Amino acid sequence: MTGAAPPGSAEDTISSVLSSFHEEAARGVSSRSEFEALKGRYLGREKGLVTALFARMRDIPAAERASYGARANAAKREVEEGI
């Protein structure tokens, strides 16, 4: 893939979640409650941004699902390691 992902594309969504996470993580957290809020915002079971990436898989064309899933899993690992 060359260049930036088209706005609204699956790749753009994954990149946006990762970019947002890196910005928030770089600011750091100063308390346990801030840590839990950051963790919940990205990895929460129902409303987490990473969780939403997987929920979106049903909207991805079947031919693109495997590569999207691999990128979403890589993003999840990156967030988990960052937390």
C-alpha cells in the first residue's frame, strides 16, 4: 500500500485509533483512575475503541476481512503493550 489511506477506510480507522492512543499515552497518567480510564477507553469490552474495530468487521467486505483482522489484532497488541 502506498500513500495515506483514504478517509473513512478501514485502514484509516485503525490508524486513527493508534494515533489517538499514542497521543494519550505520551501525555501519561498520574493516577490509577486515569490509567483505568485510558485502558477502558481503548480496551473496554463494550465501548472500547479497539473493541469497536472488531465490531466493524461485519461491515468489511469478505475479501478484505482477513487482512483487516490481522491489522486490528496488531493494533490491539500494540495498545495492550502500551498500557
